[in-house]
Amino acid sequence: MIKTEAKRRSHVVLNAWETELAKKLKAANPKIQTFVYKDLSSTRSYACSDGVDDADLPTGVGYCEADPSWFLNGPRGERFEYSGYSGHWQMDVGNPGYQQAWADNVIASSKAFDGVLMDNALFTCDTYHEGVCPPAYPTDEAMRSAYVSMLANTRQKFVDAGLKTVANLSGARLHEGAWDRYVQHLDGGFDEWWLTFGDRDLLSEYPQGWSRQLAEISANEAKGKITWVQPHHSGADQPFRYAHASYLLVAGEHSAITPVSRTDGYGDPAPWRAEYDWNLGAPLEKHHQVATNVYEREFRCGTVIVNANKTGSAPRVVRLNGRHIDEKGASVYFAAVAGTTGTVLRKPC
């Protein structure tokens, strides 16, 4: 499996204790980029026993070694434990001491990797404790400023260490300008919830919808920065094709996509699809609109079409530039795409 998947994948995220796996992946494919998972925003009490933190942590600061002033406190002085994630304690990312300790520890423990996935770069003051904001950051804007501070103040340390940084910016589409504001201090961004949130929950176009998530890729490609996107679906045709075709409308050499079938369902690689091996050739154009919320991008060896209107809306018919081959292997000269569907069509090349 390691040899097969290493050749298929461009990036892989591992835990800090999986350094031997990182070496095996590199041996199978020297071009693969290995990233270590580190949570920006929490420390974990379950990773400390008898007053001693584990040697390899999923965070940058151990629970036992953490200075008490680094914990984020609620209105009554209580520490914030992530709702739904026992043993995850939220830290004050705007605290300079925490910032520097986090970066120094992560760099020291990441020498076997090419980069760091910084999880939980948050955008709201009540994330993981709905309706309750800390007095230190009583507004969403104050919280975002704290994260920008952390990313900016630690940036040079990671550059000097030769480690690439990608942060989990899930939910950025809901906050105008937030994606670019954070990515400014990173090598890239990861959108953990991209376009499909389940087989029947597909993000259509509206001011904070489909186009906002495609713009994440477009903006990063223009800057030569990494973008990872992760749709959530079972592998059913509609959500797969909608997300995959939407991705191909904007993707470039710095982008990567992989689906996940359930929340936090990380472990074995996602199943490989035949569509990933289709060679569409170089894009001949940027994507453009051919009808209301319907977009097309032509490649040398194929065409991609997406209808970002609401699920259940009527199909739109798009005439193709010559004979193409659809996903079932049939020859077609036009495509009928309904709301929240996409198609990737090949042509003789």
C-alpha cells in the first residue's frame, strides 16, 4: 500500500510519532511532501501522564509543561475544553509566550518532515464553546486578529527551518477576506469542508457559497501557494463529480484534493478513482460562465462543466466543441447538467 499510494499522492499528513512511515513514503516517492499534524489552538491533557508530557505530541505545547497564562479562559476564569473533544484545552494564540514556545517545539520535533499542518486556525470567538466568547477576545474580529498575530510572529521561524506551513482554514468562506488574511503568513491553506458536506448536502452558489470556495484555490494558485481541499461524501457519483469537476475548474500545480467519507475519518488513504488517472492535458482557458451559475473549462483533451445552482434545479444543456466521451464511456456532443452536478468529459487527443 505504501508503494502504491506514495506514487499517487503529492502530499501526506502524518502524526508526530509516524516518522518511520514518513521515511518509507519518501523512499517510495522522493517527490512526496510529508507534513506533520500539529494543533495551533489546543493542548491535550490525555497526552500527559504523571506530570510528564508524551514525547511526540499532536500539539505544539504539552499540557503539563504549559504556562498557566497560556490557557484561554472563559468569563468566570474557567479553562475552555473543546466541546465534543474531551481532553482538548484551548490556548491563547495571541499570547507571545505561547506563540514562541509553540513554534520552537514544533520545529524541534518536525525534522523528519517537509512541513507542518497547523490545525484549527479559527475564525470565531466561540468555536468549540458555542455562545461563549473569552474576555480576551470578545468578538470574532478580535479572535481573528489573534490568529493573524500568531501566524505572522512565527512565520520566519518556519521559513528559517525550511518547513512549509499549511493551516486548516475550514469555514473561511463565511468571513470575507479571512482566507487571504491568514494565508499571507503561510505557505498554503487547507479547507477541510469543501463543497460537499455529505451525499445530499452540496454547497450551491450564493454570496458565501460555491464561488467563495473555488476562489480559495484561484487566489493561492496566483500566489504560488498550496491549497488542499477535502469534500465529504461516500463516493457516490453526484457529490464526487460535483466536487471533482469544480476542483478542475480552478486547480493548478499547487492544488490537491482528496475526499473523506466521514468526519475525522482519517486513517487509510481515500479510495482511488479512475477519473484521477484521466489525462485532460493542459487547460486552454480559465473557467467561464456559460449560463446562470453554470461554468465550463476547456482542456486540450477534455472539457469540465459544473452547474452550481441548487440541488434539484433543472438541467442546463451545454453544447460541446466536438465529440467527447462521458464518464460511462459514451460518445456525447452536449452535456445536460442539473443543479449541484458536474461532469468531466474526455475528447480524442
